[in-house]
Amino acid sequence: MSEATIEAWMALTGAEHARPAGEDLLARYAEPHRRYHTLKHLDEVLAIVAELSAEAQDADAVRLAAWFHDAIYTIGSSSGVSNEEASARLAEQVLGELGIPAARTAETARLVRLTQAHKSEPGDRNAAVLCDADLAILGASPERYRQYALEVRQEYAEIPDEAFRRGRAEILRSLLEEPTLFRTAAARERYEEPARKNLTAEIDALTS
């Protein structure tokens, strides 16, 4: 558990008594069933949010949403509640208890919910930054992308290979059908082209 990461959380929330909540979040990202949605993913998303923060309307709400966006991550939950919805509810509870202003808490939860489909309206600057940070892995180096794809497969290890390949390829094709994968100009310039190459390569591997 990184002390620097906890200190960043406490600075973000502005409350000394926020430490236990931050430690709980880090413990969630360190759960043993996770392979990709881990502390490394959280750190990567936070780093890219920092890079794109000038594009956001409320950068701190985006940072808080990054902390919570995968706080709850289970495979095959029978509760009927998505991971994103459960994570948003957790954000509402925790931030409310920490005394974060209601408007910022509501915005944080809204952003967490948007990560389920990574869809945002034009002009939604906060959502653009969070979604681009969360999807930046798609534009990583081919080696890093292959590791990411392997880690996702490991998280869904209980799903038979044929079903996983079919479902994963369908998701990737739907992404490629989007006019653009990234919403901010900086992310498009950096990630768009390599992301499309990575997605195409994975689809080819899944369907060969």
C-alpha cells in the first residue's frame, strides 16, 4: 500500500479522518481475484487524469471518480446491480460521510456510472477526461496491450473460451465502430491510432 497514494487521497478529500476510507479503497483494488482492475490500473488512471486535468470542469470530481470507478469489481454478480452502480453508491456513501460537498459527491457518482458504457454527451468535459483516462490502456504499446488483454481473460477465467472469445470480439468491434475512441484532443492524438491497431490485432487473435 503506497503512502504517497494515501497522502494524495487525503489531500484530495481535504480531511485527516479520510485515511481509513482511502486505505479501504486501496484494499479493494488489491483483492486477489483482480488481475487488471488492480492498484496499477488505479495509479495509471489517476496519472492520466492528472495529465488531462486542465480539460475538466471539476478536476477534483474526476479524480474522486477515478478512485471509485472500479472500487467494487466482481465477476458474475447475481445481485442485478452493476459494478459501476455499486461503486457509485459506495462513492455517495463514503464521500457523504467525509463531508464532501453534495454537488461534488453527486458529480463523482455520475461519472462513475458513466464508466459502464464510456458514453458522454458533447461538452461533458469531466466525463471526457475520466473516460479517456480509463480507456487509455487501449492505446498502450502492443506489449502492454497484450498483457492487459491476458489479464482481462484471467479475470473472466470461469467463462468458457469460446464464449469469451465471441463476447470479447463483439465488444471490441463495437468500440471500433465509434467515430472516435477518445474525447479530448490530447488523448486522441496520443492514443487513437495505436488503440485501433491494438483492437484490430486482438480481434484477429480472437477469431483466428
